[in-house]
Amino acid sequence: MLINLIDRTIGWNPQLLRELKGRLKPRNLIIAVLLSGLFQLLFLIITFGMLPGSFSPMDLRINTYPNPSVEYNYSATGEASEFGYITRIDLFQPIEPNAAYPDLARTVSRVQVGDRVLSVDGTPLEDTMTYTDYQKLIEGEFAAALASPELSDRATLRSSVPGTTVKLTLNRPNVGQIDVELPRVLTSTVHNSYCRRPSVQTLPPNSSPEYGYEGTQPCQLIPGTSDYAVEWQGWFQTTFWQLSAWITFPLLALGCFWLIGDLDQEEKRGTLNFVRLSPQSAWSILSGKILGVPSLLYLAVGLILPAHFLLGLSGNLSFVRILGFDLMLGLGCLLFFSTALLFGMVCHGLGGFQAWLGGGLALMAQTFMLQTRYAHSSENTVAHWIPLFSPLSYWTELGGTGADFLNSWNWCGISGSAGAIAAFMALNFGVWSAWIWRSLRRRFYTPNATLISKQESYWLTLCFQGMLLGFVWKIPTFAGTDLAQQSQNWASNNLMGIVWLDLLFLCLLLVALTPQRQPLHDWARYRHLGLEGRKNRSLWSDLVWGKDSPALVAIALNGLILLVLAIGWLMRTGYDDPVAALATLISSTFLVLIYAAITQLILLTSWQRRAVIAFGSVAALFALPSLVLSITGTYYSELWLLVFPWPMQYVSFSLATLMAVFAVQAAGLGLLSGMLAHRLRKAGESSSKELFEEKPLALSSRETL
Amino acid sequence: MGRELAIATKGLTKQFNRHLAVRDVDLEVEIGEVYGLIGPNGAGKTTLIRMLAAAEDPTLGEIYINGNQVMRDRRNPTIKRHLGYLPDDFPLYEDLSVWDYLDYFARLYQLQEPERSRRLHEVLDLVSLTHKRTSPIPTLSRGMRQRLSLARTIIHQPLLLLLDEPVSGLDPVARSQFRDIIHALKEAGMTILISSHVLSDLEEMCTSIGIMELGYLVESAPLAELYRRLSRQHIEISVITPAANLEATLNQHPLVDQWGWVDELSRRRQRPGDRPPAADSTLRQLRVEFSGNAPDSAELLRSLVTAGVTITEFHTVHETLEDIFFKIDHKQSA
């Protein structure tokens, strides 16, 4: 019946229907529903456990209002002497904020930090005392009841303590000895972040702005009851956010895991080829996969959504805002799952490990994106882009805790309101999903094609660098002293951010543009024939635009586009060390070109697992020299310049050194390019020879018939 | 008026590393033909079929299916709708039932209700799997799986069917069932290209034959023409000896190229230690290499009877496709 219903509603997508038919079996459905229910139950048990619980007389404690913390005065040599100095004043609210404690606000200024308590109710403080001894004096005649393990003894405190006072004799600097009377208050030992925060009292001078311990405070009872007053809105909001995180992380990681695993299964069985041979579009098949493969996960999450909405609405979040998050989550899923499919198409032959790898990477990426929020400065930076790839940033950055992010965010002059950033976030997900889908479409129809064409790569680079530089296009207004230095630091830090992100982008472009061995061989051999899809054009034109030609020139051009745009931004910022900046940018481009040449050379070999070897070689080339230099502590060596772009920013090198470094890098690149050209020429020649040598043989066999 | 071609390739070439799997193949298959592709292992049959099915891009050359060129890197939806391809490993989805599997492919090929259900019943009936329609795929036997794969291949009524080794690993009964299905599809007007090592099956099913060696298509012709050109015929005659005029009649007949006693032939093939055939048998068989047609054979029979030869058996025998294949000096690819 369920399948019939699905058939009627989503019969338009045969792939989706097939995935649902294969997965929505009664056993699977029961497991998904049970797991979802069990998760919700556990989640509620844990989150309810974070509430203060019910009141017990054992929670009671006696303080004064305000409550001074007394300590020893430490001499210059660090030796403690003279007990009784007030170092901190807390305003522990009484457990029963009712008529029993009138006019508490008038007492807050009776003690000050720096006063020394000489006696409590006439009992002098001695230098051998501890804070516990002092506390006993404060408790006075109620100390015995408080120490009693009998609940009935302690319960009497609720009626006997209110209205009593403690007389402190103080020695106040510049004033002398004074007597003050502080009311005793009963407080709770239960501290909880969800207890209702009392209205702010006027604090005495130099007193602590905190109410009790960090982020928590003694809880108060609801007047006339034995229940603690809970800040339910805060609890609902926090619980709602935690549930959002619990939905997002597993959804993205498990979804990626399943999609990559499913694609691997299809490739192994050879069934995907049948689907490719059908007249269905790539969009129809792959969207069916994205919607269908994680269907049980969607079901489990769908069953959580009512609780999610209920928590959000109870936390006073508007329906539209919650819906906004769901939209972001949907768009995030689209981007992550599309990327997972592409990853699955590119990365095969790892014996199923790629599913674990992809799922793990999705989890790590989410965590990294959320962590970058702590690196935010108060000015706009390129790092402001990174959290926008995580749906959870909708709450962390655009919600109450992300005030810095909102204030400092800027893209091409558009400043950060929550609405504008949310719209940008949606646009960001959309734009990058669209690029991923272009690659998916190419790869679906032609499994050995490069992920993007060379033409597309130039547009992609413009899009990437345009979006990146948009975040630092507005030069922030600095406050305070040394404005020029602040401005230079801002430009320098962002330049490093740009160099790193450009380096990462170029490495991804390397993967996307480098043709596989067979198409490259075919290109080398048959390029001159001007075949369908390989227009007969000059070698250079073919290297810049052509299909299946080596990627080195195209990567260099993409590097140049990045470089030109970055230089444009640098000129705008008025950066005072353009040589170092330029050197950093050029050096990183050279490095990627060297990686590209090595990758292409390895991919041209007939080695087994050459893609893995190529990836490992480039990763080793990237990480090992830096690791060795770090271990040996060679931080300011010219050697860094050869293997890693960043030190040029921070260490000054002479122009001659820089030129020598570029000469070495260029020579290395030239050598590798020469080797590549030689290998390609050989591949092309050997084919012709083979054809010439074998054709007469074959013809002779035809003639014998 | 030109021939209507279901398949036409021009200079089709496929290279894997340094190995040319298919070389410069110009293949033409007319609409409605059942074309058999034969050749030793590694001759390039599977690669050729994969390229025709658009499952593999050619390195060089052009492919036309029903007059439409297969374009590289394109979706080619019209061509795909007209193609049915059954590879030799016929992979299946193990998590679906027979009906759901066929229903999935019917939807992929955009069949709408009620046509879809009607077609599903039709193909299940054709491949004799109606009784298994609700069975999960893992419970099917190899023969059933193969028939299910064929059903999947024809569910959308393709104009051109490409079958790669469809009967490999099947028992004689399953092969016979398969031949019947192919006959039914041929009657329905489908063009079928089929590669197989079971040449007797092809001989029975095909109208044309192509022979591949080392990636080349070394022969491609209608079966009748192939027999005419490459298959010799002979007449086997059983007579009661002694037959006095037999030798003279045969020697004088203009269409008799040569003749000999079968037992003598077999005697010549005797090895030391074998028991010799009886020399004084009254019933003996002879084999006549004859270049005439059917009326000429009748005339020879009449002249023998007139000459007083007592004949107990007289029939014309053609060389089989297998004989022709072995006669061609083919070379196994390395």
C-alpha cells in the first residue's frame, strides 16, 4: 500500500521509485522508526537530565546578601597573612524570592572589595581561620541545623532564617572601622544554567559582574512551591539547537556514506551502465539517488521534525526561522550529497573504503566549518565564507551567539544582517551545487571524461576568486591607535587566507582537469586527425581549450586568473610589501603546477592504482618537506620558499633570493613539462608505428579468404 | 533505393593502452536482420558491441543507428530508446523482485500505464517467467536470470537488439528456449546483432554473419552468400556392391569433381593397430564432390539408377558455419 502511494506520487522519477522499493521494506521501516524513537527518547532523557531537578532541603545553604568572599592578604613575597580581606562579592539570590526578603537591593553596597572583615557578630576573625570557619560564623545559630543530616531539621531553616541578619565589623581603607548589617539568605547549592536568572541588581563598586559561578547560579524556587524556577525558553532554545546539530551531523555524514557506498555497489555490479544507457537524464537518475538512497535516514529525521519544531516554537523561535533552517539543511544536503556522488564517481577501486572516507570527510568538514567561527576577528575576513557551507551556521552565526560574525560580515559592501547572510548562504549552496552538477552530468554520460572542461574551469576560477575576494572587498574602518599597522595586519592575514584557499582550489582544479591515461593517449595519437569533439586546432589552442589535452597550461591560466584578481585586491588595500605578496602568490601557483606535472606524469604510467599513487605523491610533496623543516626547526631558511608559500609573508628575503627560488621552481617545472612532452610524443609515435607495422599483416589474413 | 541500415559504422576503432581492440571496422547491418558476430576470444566482438550500445566511446570512427549518428559526450536519448543491450555478465539488482526489476526499466524507458503493465506481462510471457513475477531475483536460476535480463533488454521494444554471448553457460534446454525467443523477436521485426561461440545456434538463427579477428571485421555477408562462397557441398551415396557401372558413370559425369569410398577414406586415416573395415561388405558408402545444383543432383541420381547401380541412400550435404569458420585461417589474438 505504501509502495502504491509512493508510485502515485513520485512515479515521475523511476530511479527514486526503484531506490524506495529496494529500501522501504517492512523490516527496514521498523528499524528506522524504532531507532528514531529510541534516539528521541534518549535525547529527551539526557536533555531533561540537564534541568535542575526537584528541590530537597539538602540543597539549602546560608549566605549573606551580598555575599563577600574573604581571603588572606598575600605579602609581596607571596606569603599569606591577615585573613578576612574581601576579594569578590557575589549576589546569590535567595532560594525563595518572596516577601521574606524585602529590600535586598538596598543592602548591595554595604560591603566593598578591599574591605577587611574584622569580626562576625562580635566574634573576631583570626589569621589561622579558613573560609569554612568564616562560613560557620555567618551561619551562626543555624549552623547546627544546617549540619544535620535530618531533613526535618533542615526544613525548619526555610521559616527561621529569613529576617535574621549578620553583623560584620569591617575595616575600610581610607574610612576606618565600620559596622554593617547583612541579611542572611537561604540559597540553593544547585547551580544550573537553565535556572531562571533574577532581574539584575545594582552591583556595588568593584564587585563581580557574575551571579555566582561561571554561567550558572544557585537556583530559586517558584514562590509557594517546592519546584525550581526554570528558564524554559533558554532550555527549549538550547535543546532545539542541540537537536539541530544531532540531525545535521549524522544526516550529512551517513547520507554521504550511503550514497558513495551505493554508487560503489552499482559500479561493482555493472548495473549503473544499464541506467546510463537508458534515455533518462543524469539529473533524473542522480536526483533519484540523492532522494532515494538515504530514504530511511530521511524517514528517521522526518520523525524527529515534529519534536524539532515543537522545541523551536516553545523556545520562542518563529516558524519561519525554523523553516529557514530546514531550507538551509536541505540545500546543505544537496551540496554535500552531490559532492558525495561526484566523489564516488571519481574515487573508486578502494574496495569500499571510499564510503568511509567520504562520510568521514563530510563529518570533518562540518566540524571544521563550525570551528572557524572562533577564529573570527572583529573585521571582515575571507574566513567568514567558510561557516556558510555548514547549515548549522544558520543558528551559530546568525543566531544569538554570533553577534561578532553578524557585525563583521561583509560581502562586496553588503553588510551582515541575518536575512542578508541567510540569503547569501542559500545562494552559496546553490552556486556550488550547480557547479558540482555540471561535473556530475559530464561524468555520468562519459565516465572517463575530466570533471570539468577547460572552458568551464576559467569561469569556475572567476566565480571562486570573485566570491572569495568579495569578503574582503570592503576595507574595514579601524579604531584606536596605529591604524596603518592594523590595516597592514588585516591585509597580510587575509592575503595568507587567500593564498591557502587559492592553493586548495588549484589542487582541486588539478583533480578536475587532469585527463585519465587513455583519453590522453588518444589525444596524443589522434589529435592531428581533427575528430568529432576534437576540433583540429593549433597545439596551444588545444592545450588551452581542448578536450583531453594535458591540464598543465589550463591550470597555469587558472593560476594566472587567481593571481591577477588577487593583485587587484592587494592594490586596493595599499599593501606595503607588494613584492613579498606577489612572491607568495607566484610561488604557490608554481607549486601547484609542479604538482600538476607530477600528477600527469604518474597518471600516464601503466601502474596499478596510479591515481592513488599520484595523490599520495602530491600529498607527500606538500607535507613532507614542511614536516622535515619544522622538525629540524629551520624556520627562517630559504628552503621554505621552495616547498611552501607562507614564509615570504612573514620573513623578508632579498630580491636575489626570491629570483633564485623562482628560477629553481621554474627549472623544476620546465624539466617535468619536458618529460611530460616527451612521454606524450612517444605515446603518439608508438601508435603510428604499431599501426604501420600491423596493418599489412592483417590485410594478408583478409586476402587469404 | 538504398538499403535501410539499422547499424552503420565508419572506420570504427577502439584502443586500450597500446592495444587496438577494434580496428577500422565498417559494419553494415540491415533493418530486420539477425546478424551473428563470431570470432575467437579477444577478437574485439564485445568491444564492438559495447561501442554500438554507446556503453563505450570509440577512439576513432562514427556510428549510425537507424541513420542517426551516435554523438560523443551527449545524452543521445532517441538512439538509446531504440537500443537494447544485453552484456555477457547480465548484472541484476538483488534487492528487487522480477516484476519490480522489469517495472524499473520500463519506467527508465518512459513506458506509461497501461502500456507498461501490458508490456511487462508480454515480456514475462515471452521469456516464460510469468510464474516467477513476484519472486526475488536472488532465487532465480542462471537460465532464468539470463531470460530476465533478455526481458529487461526488450521491455521497451527496441528496434535494435545487441546481445553479447547470450547463451554462454546455459544448458541445452535453456539454449533452445533462448533460440525460440530470438525467433519470436525476429518475427516481431527487431534487428538483432548477436555474438556467440555456439555457431550451430547462430547458423539456425542468423541471416548474416560477421567474422572478427584481431580487431578487424574480416568477413561480413548474408549467411546464404557465405555458404555459396565458402561452403562446399558433397553428396553421400550408399550403394550395394558390386556395382559395375558406378565408377564409369561417376567418372564421366561433368559436374563430379572427384569421388571416393568413405571406407577407403577412412582406411587411409587408419592408424597402425586399428581394426580394418570389411573389404567384402555389400553395402558401401561413397562421397562425391559435386559442383552442381539440386536439379543436377537429381540428374546424377537418375543416371546412376539408369546405369543399374542399386542405391539405398542419396543426400546432399553442405559445410556448416563451424566448418567455414575453421576453414578461414584465423589467428587468435595474443
